[in-house]
Amino acid sequence: MTGETTVRTAGRIHGRSAQRAAVRALLDELPARGGHLVVTGEPGLGRTTLLDWAARAYRSGPVLRLAPGPGATATSGELLGTLRTVTSTAPLLVCVDDAHLWDARARATLAGPAQRLRPAGRTGVLLSVAGHRALDAEFARLPLVRLDPLTPPAAADLLDDLTDGTVAPAVRDLLVAEAEGNPALLHALLRRLSPAELRGHLPLSGPAADSTVLAEVAGAASAGDDEGAGDLLLTVAAAVRASHGPDADVGLVLDAVRRLRPASRPAPLPEPLPGQLALTGGRLRFHSELVRRTVHATAAPDRRRDAHRALADALEQGDGAGPLPVLLHRSWSAAGPAPAPRLADRLASAADDATVTAPYGLRATAYTRAAELTADAATRAARYTAAAEQALLAGRPERARPLLAAARDGAAPAAVRGRAELVRGLTELGDGPVGDAHQTLLLAASLLAPDAPAAAETAALAAADAAWAAGDLRTCLDALAPGPPGDGGPGPNGPAVHRDTAPHPARTLAAVVREHRIGMRALLEGRLDRASAPLGQVVERGRTDDGPERLLRSAAAALLLGDVDAARRGGARALAAARQLGSDTLVPRALEYLAYAELRAGRHPQARAHAEEGLRTALRAGQRNTAAHHRAVLALAASIEEDPDAVARHVAAALATARRHGLAQVTTLAEWATARADLGRGRPHAAADRLGLLVLPGPGRGHFAVWRLAVPCFVEAAVLAGRHEDTREVLADFADWAAFGADPQAAAQLARCHALLAPPDRADALYRRALARHDEAGGDFERARTALLHGKWLRRRRRPGEARGLLGTALAGFDRCGAGVWAAQARGELRALGALSDAADTGTLTRLTPQQLRIARHVAEGATNREVALTLAVSTRTVDYHLRKVFAALGVRSRLELARLVEQAEQAEPVEKTGARP
């Protein structure tokens, strides 16, 4: 090292919004009832920082900070005595750092009922507990908040905050990868580097996260109690390094430990286990990945090599181990950093073998190790590139970027450089400006075209995906233009991009890519006759294929053709295949296609379920662009429900990424969700204004493949707002879209739009035609919307008998698909019709939960939200949330209307008293 950098404190807490919300809930509840919350996480994740934030944020009373003394000698009596020195009767927040270090009686006291700690007043207890060991039994039943490692984008934001964004991009990528989401480790890495190294002016002199810096962060958590425990910890740490996941087989570990100590008597697994380890289902794992890394890095080099040698011998003697773990352990058991060409070739060959069952992450490790042992610069660059590709597929873009930087150091041929640019472009497509990704992918296609035409087609189709995401139709068509023929294949030192494990994956994928490109271009040019055959071939392959990339293309093609069932089938099979291969990159993409398919079919609850999981996996894999798509789906799903705050929250999060990275499709979907929420809540003017920007001709029109989907909403809003003339041009475009046949709902929606605009003598027949088309296409939500509009039309023309049936059907449809805000409209129409009188509608009070019923009764008596919160010992936020649910369920719009409804209910027929006031 050439010096050290002084690192300032971060300006804010990064990536902890969910954990802060849980702590905030404790603080809000504390004045009413007190409580406990345990915060846990491995060393360096910020437990103390979160407690400091809670102490600053608490404003309702005093705060008492406690920490164990040297040796954790404080007794339960001393603890209680300290608590009782607080003379204030105001609610007290007690923040206890490192509560696991107290003795057993003190831990039991801390975990006991809050009123016993301080009988004089309300007490809230916030405990910090180490996550590198099993949770103490005393704390096991308390509410728990876990601090996980930061996502790569959050870690990168923290690094920029600490350095004002002055770190060179390549160094930034390396530090984010090495820190693995641990804030304290990121701080320590920054301190170890000089300003010249951070800015990229000098090369880094050695591994960033070496034994010294790891030990600094992990502290004593990685130490074994004796020599035997140390051997067990080291062997597990070494075994996990070449494992398919975070754990290792206990039989393999014990066999290797015996080989490490051949002179000693064979020993069973010690009881109790070292605190750093857990045993589940015959597998051993560390509670903390940081501790595992530290155990491995701080071991004596000879002992570390011996452990890997013992594991390789044990694997070779066992059954079922693939070649990659054995070869990796052999490579790590070698002395010194000298190249080992034969071993490097064997590692690369095994990683490149499609018949070898191994997850993407393990292949990335094998390619990386092969590159480290390779002397030839061009071959080394090819292997680093292959490692980056596999790391990206494993959902580790933060690992892929430093590997690409290492590949750039070699004098590689054009084909290898093209593969590197392809991986770089795909990384940017998942998390970066899509315009940049488009240019990178075009460069990849040009470099790959002479020697790897199949990979060039993959790059060109990915460039089209980037242009699609940006909403640039012309650029998308250009990228889909015919490219060089040929199906190419993997080179001698690296796989074809997007390797799958089916027979001849490169040739099969090349055919899928070519058919998809041809069909997609024809579709965008409006030539359905030329699009159906190639896209149909892609869909058909998805019925029998098992490669996740090919299945994803099948699902995408099915969506283009409007075959929602095939899209769901392809997406579900792609999801299963991606999970089996351990691809955290492909899992959120498969969930994205599933979510869109469910939305197109009108199954909003299923779409929401897929999008919620997809959002979690995308954020974990550092794919902010994919996460933004899932946010948009969640916004659309929430737009038919009762909670407008959920729509606003998802829209804001989606747009934050969409505007930064140029995601026009996400922007259009998010704006549509906001407008649909306005329309559902009886604000047609606001909905028409917002939707007009999306669907009317002009430079601000929405995404070319999405804006037509919003036309039916715009027509409804415009008619209700008295803007009939604005609908003419877009309705003509929508008629062409419905005739195209790619949207199963479009024909019914077109008839509904015509009914909204038609004179009275034609509207009835058009509504009936729309309902008949809905019966053919399916989808509860859209059919219920048409039934609601038809029922409204009939009621206003004094045809109550017909209106009653349609409005009841609409209400049932909305209830079935969870469209609470639209169900409220249907109830209001039935009530106005007299078919659902206020007294009769009080039966819906039985639909409320006991808590909602209590709140409804208190509000009906004139209590404010704060008064209700104090009476029921809950927070005002809880009252606000439940009251919104009550309003939506009962179809009321004011507290006065709610009071009238509750009074009539109790006069008409007593409601079951399960929800009676205490």
C-alpha cells in the first residue's frame, strides 16, 4: 500500500428503509404500550448505527443507552437498578447494544415483559444482537429485524457518499464486489487505499480484502476455541468456497478433518458446535459469510492449502462430486502464485462442459481460477470474460464488472473483446442507462460478427431489448435488421453467451434468437402475417425446452402474440429452470414475464405475487432496471385496490429509476397506474389529463408498445370529463390494435369504448357485444368494468331491473379479483338504485375484521384518529390504514356517511359482537 485515506462519515443510512420502518413502528407504539425489538446481523452491518438513529429519532421521552461492561459482568439486579434511576414518567426507550454479551439472567431480564423493567411507566426495549452466532434462547421469541448485506447499488451509493464520488469506476466496482454488502468492510477497504489508488492513478498492490482488513472488521468472531474447533472452522470455510451454496456436507467435512489430522483419533462432530457454525439437514454453514471469509483468509497458508488438499482427496474418494469442486480444491492446494497451464486448462474445460451439472456461480469461480493460473494473455482474457458472463448469470453483476476489467488487461482477439462487451452491455441493461447498454451491445455485435455470428445475433437482439426499454422504435427496428447468417458456437476458451445445460445449447439458442429477431421486427412493422410463424416457432420450442434463456424468449414471444397462457407456461418453466441453475439474474426476469402475463389476463393478485418476489430478487441481484419493471406491475395491481398510498409509493420508486436510466416502458406503465387509480376513485378529469399525455399524438406519447393498452382507460376518463373529441384519433389506432389480435381483451374493450361514445339507440347493443367478447377472452376485472359501465348507463335510463343484475355481476367480479376501489363504485350504484339500501348494506359490517369494526365504531361516535389510537393502544398510522380499508369495504366517502351507516346497522340488526368494543 502507498498510504491511507481518511474516510468521512456517511451523510445518511443506506439501504435500511425496511429496518428503519420496523424501528419507527416500535417508537410510534411506545407511548401507548411499549414493547421489544431485536436487531441482528453479522459484524459490520450497522447494528450500532441503527440504534444510534433510533435514539436520535425518539422524541416522546428519555433514552437510556446500555452496553455490557468488560466481561459482561453486569447482573440482573444491577440492570434493573440502572433502569429505575430514570425518574421521568414519560415513555422510556432503552437501547441495548451487544445484548448477547450480557449474562443469562440479565438477558432474561432484558427479554422479559417491559412493565417489569420499569413499573413507573411505558418502556420500549431495542436490542442489538450479533448475527454471527445462534440467537440466544432468551431473545428467540421477541420480534426480530435482520440486517442483511447491502445490495450492490446501495453499497455503491454508500461508497459515493463516503468519497463524494471521486473513486475511479473500476476501483469502485472492485471495492463493491470485495465488500459484499458489508458497510464496515467497505469503510476499512477505503481506509487501506491511498488517494492515488482510489482514483485509479496507481494499481492496487495486492488483494483488497486481505486477512488484515477482514480480521479488523470481524474481530474475535472468527476465532476458534481450540485447535480442533479451528480445524473444523477452516475445513467448513474451505469446503463452502467450492460448494454450490452457502453450506457443505457434514460427512465431507469430517472426512477432510480426519485427513488433516491423521495421527489423531477420528472424532465425531463436536457438541456443542462452535458458535460460528450451524448444522441443518446434514449440512454445515457459517452464520456469517464475513466470518467464513475471515476464517479462511487468516489461516496459516500451509494449513489452508492442507485443508483444500484434504477436501480434494475426500471428494475423489466419495461418490457424486462433480469435477469442478475437486479441481478447484486442487488448484487452491498448490503452493505459490505461479501459472499452472495444465490445471488451468482442465478447470476451463470442466467449466465449459455443458454435460457437467453446476450452477452459474461455481462455473464463474472455476473460470476465474483458471484465468489466474493462465500465462497466455489472450487466453487469460477469454477466461476472465467467461467468468464474468457466469457471474452475471448467477446474479452477481458486482462480481462481473471487476472480472471484465481484468479481461481488458489482455491482448485479446476481436471475438473475445466482443464477448466482454456483450457481458458489459447486458450488465448495463439490468442496471444502468439503457441508451449506454444499447451502444455497448451494438459494439459487441460488430466485434462478434466475423467469428461468432450466433453471439453477434444475441448481442443485436439484446441491443433491440435496450432500445425497446428506451421506447425508441426506429432504433429498435435498426437493431433487429437482418444480420450475418450462421449459428456459431463456443470458442475453445469460453462458452457461448447465455450458456444453458440442454444438449447443443448454443445451436438451439441461436435458432431461437434468430426466429425471435425476425418475428419481432415483422411485428413492429405491422406485418402480423410474417410475425406469426417465427414467433410461433419460438413459443413452440418453449413447450419442450428446458434452458432458461430459451424459455424466457418463448414467454416474451407469447406475450408479443397475445398468447397469455403460453406466456405463463414459458415464464413458469423458465423460473423453475433458473432456480435450479442458481441464476439470480434470470429468476427476476422470469417473474417479470409471469407478472406481465397475469396482468394481461386481468389476474391482478397473481401479478402482484410474482412482482413482489421479482422485486426482492432483482434488488438482491443488483438489477435496478428489472426492479423498476416489477414496481410498475405492483403500481398497476395496487391501482385497483383500496390503498392509494401503495400506488404512489410504487410509482415514485419506479419513476426514480426509470427517469435516471431512460426506461420509457416503465414510465408509461407507472403513469398509467396513477391515472387508473384516479379513475377508480372518481377523478376522471385528473385521469384524462394524465392519460392524454400518454396516448395522444405528440412528442410526449408513451411507449410505442404500451400506450395502446391505456386507451380504454383514457376513453372512459375523457367521456366522463366531457372530452369526447379527444378520443376519435386514438380510438381509430386502438381499432387497428384490436384487429391485430395480440391483445385478447382489446376487442371487448373496443366495443366498450364505442358504447361509451355511442348515441342511446346504439349503446345498449355495443355494451352487450362487449360483454360477449369478454366471455370469450376471460378476465374478471375488465368484464366487471364493462358490466359496471353498462349498469350505470341502464340506471340513468330508468331500467332498474336490468341495471341491478349487471351491477351485482360487476360487484362480484371486482370482489373476486380484489378490486376494492371499483367494488366501492358498484356498491354506490346499487345503493343509488335502491337495490342495496343503507340498512341492507350494513351487512357488509360483518366483512370487517374485529380491529376494523372497533375503529369504525369509535369513528362513528366522533373520535379522532389520535383518540382512537390512544383508546386501542395502537399507532395513528395503524388507525389511518384500517380506516382506509373500512371506507373502501363499505363504499363510504366521509366520516359522516360512516357514522350514519354504523347507526343504521345497529338499529336494523345487531352485528355479531366478536368485534365489540372492550
